[in-house]
Amino acid sequence: MTIASNILQVRTHYWQWRGYPIRYQVAGEMGAPLLLIHGFGASSDHWRKNLPVLAATNRVYAIDLIGFGLSAKPPAGDTQSGDSIQYRFETWGEQLLDFCREVIGEPAFLVGNSIGCIAALQAAVVEPQQVRGVAMLNCSLRMLHERKQAALPWYRRTSSRWLQQVLANRAIGHFFFARIAKPKVVRKILLQAYGRPDAVTDELVDLLMQPAYQPGAADVFLAFISYSQGPLAEDLLPQVTCPVLILWGAADPWEPIAQGRQFADFPAVEDFIPIPGVGHCPQDEAPEIVNPLLQTWVAQKESKTAV
């Protein structure tokens, strides 16, 4: 499949990873490679406004993490069984590193949105030689993490745990997923998360809804909702040795910029750039701002490397 663009064409391919088909999109023929990583419930299509533009200066890849988009959605569970997988940042980090080796063929700049930022950081910590730099767009603060929950008032902590326990019941969880996996509900959620309402289009809703109809989508959703452990960004950033750029939509109601600013204190972070009036997904809401910022940053890193 090819998506027409007045700049460059975006091509869609599938890659076999550990026996599972993984969708990715690619554009561009020259320049340092960029790997774009979506957030929770999204896919590589969330970068449709970035791929053809960034491809003017770089080779650009956008991947569907396993469990999301049009990639495989095997049952959640112990990977020892051979037909299931753990939906954890360790898994996604390994997927990204294998993609760099097997598909891109060289180290890449990783660009993440929301939970995609943590997957990128995880990869950078495990194999720093495969990651040239990490750009984080509204990194997930993971407020359902057990350590974050412990700091909340008891009534908020109790309500979150109760919800997770209720949704752990497969029948109830699937009923809940069916109730929210509807275009009207998804549109309402997006309007809460986006600072620019005009960016919430029918096209965007359709792109997010398509994977939700696939077998296994509900189980992946529920597996991640119950995931209260694993690394936080503040655990990984002190271990990162590559340069880090942070862009943050200042109108994000889910990941408040006041809390996000704490990440700027880590040595690896070179710059923290607020984007006024923009919400949780800057790459989709304000590509005219995000694309040149990414291109300039990558060009600067490559220029220093050349020198």
C-alpha cells in the first residue's frame, strides 16, 4: 500500500518478529534514520502528518508496537508458552532494538509519544549503541504505577486499585472495552486530550478505531491497564547516555507539563520545549511545529557527530 504525498511517498510493510507480523511504515531515502513510536491505543498512523515531511531530510520509519495498530495481538501471558507475550516495556524495547538491527540496519534516533517515550528510553538503556538519540513528546507519567499510586491520598489509591481489579475479570473487562471502543466515545476522549479540537477529525477517529475491531485488541488493552510495575521515565533517564530532546504540549490534561518539567533536570536532557495550546499528541496536533524541531535537532546531532 502506498499513501500519496506531495512531498514523498509513505510505504507500508510487514516484518516478522519472533513469529509475529509487525506493521511498519517508511519514507525517505537519505539521512540519519528516525524511528517513530506511537502511544497507548494508537499506531504508526498517528505519525501520518510527520512521515512524509521528515522524509525530506531523513529515512523515517514508524512502527506498530506488538499488540497495537495492525501488528499481531497474541494473548497476554508468559512468553515461555510460545504463543503468548508479555505486554511490557521490556518487550517493546526489545522489539525496537531488533527493528533497528534487522530492518533499519543501523542505530537510529527514536521519537516517542506518551508510552512510546518509555519504550524508547528502555531500548536506549538496554543497548545504547543502537540509539543515536531520543526525542520525547509528552512522555507518559504512568500514574497507575504502584509507586505513583502509593503517593496518592488513600481514597484515590483505593479507587484506582478497585477499577483495575474489576477490569481483571475478563467478562467485565471485555464489556468495558466494547463500551469505550466506539467512534463517539473515542472522539470524546480525543477532545479531552487534544488542545486543538480541529485536529480531532473523522480520519483520526477511523484510524484509531480500525485496530480496536481486531481479535485480541481488548485483551491487550486490559493487560496494559493492569500493568502497574515496570520502569518509569525517571528510572530510565539517569541511565541514558545518548542525547534527549523533550517536547511537551502545554495543554495536556493527562500528563501535566508542571510534572513533565522534572525530566529536564536529568543530565541526558539537552532541551525541554513547551508547545503552548497543544495537548497530549503534539505530532498530530501541531506537526508544523514538531517536524522542524525534530529535523533541526537531528541535524545538529549529526553535525556534531561528523565533526
